[in-house]
Amino acid sequence: MNYLTGFFGGLVAIMMAIIPVTILWSLLTGNVIFGMDIIGNFMAMVNALGNAGFVGLIAVVFVMYFFTTCEKQCSKK
């Protein structure tokens, strides 16, 4: 199980490092990289969550829960 969590944790870390590079590339050149329009997708997500009202707020809190790191509480589980 530790192998899978380590693998997917590393994969997420790589993707989180690639996202700022693709945003910067898109802003500087106006072209998409890797076939992904990161800025367009992000704006569509923000608009969809903004139109969802309270449910959108709950979704944002739920997504942010996965991206926050816990140190003391996670080691107790």
C-alpha cells in the first residue's frame, strides 16, 4: 500500500510542478502546451463553481481539503 501511495503522491507532485509552467507558457506565448488549455479550464471551473452557489462553496472546501498538508493529525491515524 505504501508503494501505491508513494507512486501517486509523486505523480501528483510532478503534475503540481508542471501546472505553473504551463500557465506561464500560455501567458507568455498565447499557445497551449501538452494540448491543455490550463487557463481556460481553470476559468471554466471557477465559473461553474461560482454558478453553483453554496454547493460550489462546499466543493471548493472539499477540494482544498485534499491539497492541504497535515502533519500532526495525519500521523495519529
